[in-house]
Amino acid sequence: MLLQSKFRIAAALIAALAAVPVIGGLAAAQDYPARAITIIVPFTAGGPNDVAARVYADGLRRHFGSSATIVIENRAGGAGIPGTEAALQGDHDGYTLLMGGIAPLTLIPPVQKVRYNTEKDFAPLGLMWRSPQVFAVHPGTGVKSVAEFVAKAKANPGKLTIGSAGLGTVTHLANELFRREAKVDFTHVPYKSTANSLNDLLGGHIDAIFGDVALVNPQAQAGKLIALAVTGANRSPLMPDLATTAEVGFPAVQTEVWYGALISAKAPAPIIARLQAATLAVQNDPATQKMLRQHGVVLGEPGAQAFATFIRQEIERWTPIVTTIKMQ
């Protein structure tokens, strides 16, 4: 009897100790956020990834209250890999978030060693941004259509230059899909961001880019660039008169940039749940939706589970493609 009693006491102690993290996590979630939240942006300031993070941060402030402190931390370089890895460092206490994107989460891991597993190491909070790209050229090329660009590239193999946001990024993917589908040769020029490649295009240092519609549209409207096609499945609401790549004969050249909020899967479960609920509220916030539409963003299905499903679909879609074309 004494032995059984000791076993019961030991079991009760083990159960009590196991409950401590859960109770602590619930208490922490109730007080969340008790200090500053950091959102890591793995690209440069001013680009769409950065804009998505700032729109998201504004939405969180409206949800949590004006007293909530949210800091944007830009960690650019390496096609977003270092910044993405940084989001998994530290205490996993729920105060470091990531505005992750298509390149570091789905395009690069199949072809390059990274120190994380997208689906195992991150807990999705919500998709915040989906936007097509625009294939645009400098007026000095004398090109006014995709067909003319293809003809010029074939007449001058390897001489035309197309910039990207870096090796392994979705802009690089668009380059390589176009190279394969149009059967042309050109020189790929990688930069640290689309903003950097756009600046060089405006300066006439490169001939073309596949750039985010929100960045390219103002320059095209001002006549500083010539937009040739949009890479979405449908025309962009920002540029409704611009044909899609499918409409001009290259349906396989269909890409879009996307960004969403994630957190370390090791963060306390109650805090993850609280952030998922907060993110859903931000996604459904009319003020957030209005701001995103101004940037030509296509609003995806809200909710953490929808984002998790979307990531899985993107991995399944792009892995067989990036492993068969030049992405490094």
C-alpha cells in the first residue's frame, strides 16, 4: 500500500509539473503582447515584403490597441534565407514573427541547403500578400511587345539583360521560365531586391525585369518603362489593359509573389493561437483590405489553416520545376 501511495504521489507530481508550461503559456497569452513584437522582413525596406509587414503591423496595432509596440526589422540578403533563419533563433517566446515569402519558404529549400523545414519549423499565421509580376523593359531597347523582345533576344543571343531580386527568388524563377518557354538566351543579372534591379532598369543599365506590379506600375504610367505583360493568371486590377503572359503566348510563365506571417512552431501554443486569431482579424479588417488593394494585392483565403494549405500547394507546385531549371 505504501509503495502504491508513493507511485500515486509521484504520478501526481509529474502531471502537475507537465501542466506548468501549459498554465504559464495560457497566462502569457492572456497578457500578450506584454512587450514589443518584432516582425523580421528578410528583404530590404521599401519593397513589397516590407510593405506587407508594415500593413500587417498596423493591423495588429488596431487589434491589440495603440499601446502595442511592433518593430519591423529588415534583414536583407541571401534571397531571404538569413532573415528567415533568424526568425527561428532566440527564445521562441512568441515575440519574434516573420513576414515570410515564396522564395525562402518554397523555391530555394528544394535546391539549396537551409537550416529549417518550412512546414515543420514554422507555424503559419496568415497569408497577407499575393501579387503578380510585370515584365517590363527600358524604352531604350526599342521593344514594345513580348514578341519583339523574343525576336531581339534571338537575334542577339546572350546580349540582352534581365534583372532579378537575387538567385532563387521568384523574379529569378520568372526569368528562367521565360528563357525556357521562349527558347531565348539572355544574361541574368541578380540584385539584392527588386527595388535595386528596378533602379538599374530605370537608369538603362539593364534591359528588362520581372518586377512586382506595385513597383512597376507607377514607372510605366510615367512612361519611364514599357510594361509588356503581367505574369498572373488574370490581369492586374492596377493595370487592367496589360495582357497576361498566357494571352501573349507563354502560359507557363505564370508567377506571383506572396508574403505571409509566420512564427516559430516552438512558441507557446496559446500564444500561437492568439496570434492566429489576431491575424485573422487583421485579414478581415476593411482598413487592411483597402490598403492592400491599393498595391494591387489579390486577397487570398484568410486564416492560418488556409495559409498552411497554400504553402503545401506551393511546395508541391514548384519543387518539380525548380529542380529541373537553373535556379542557382
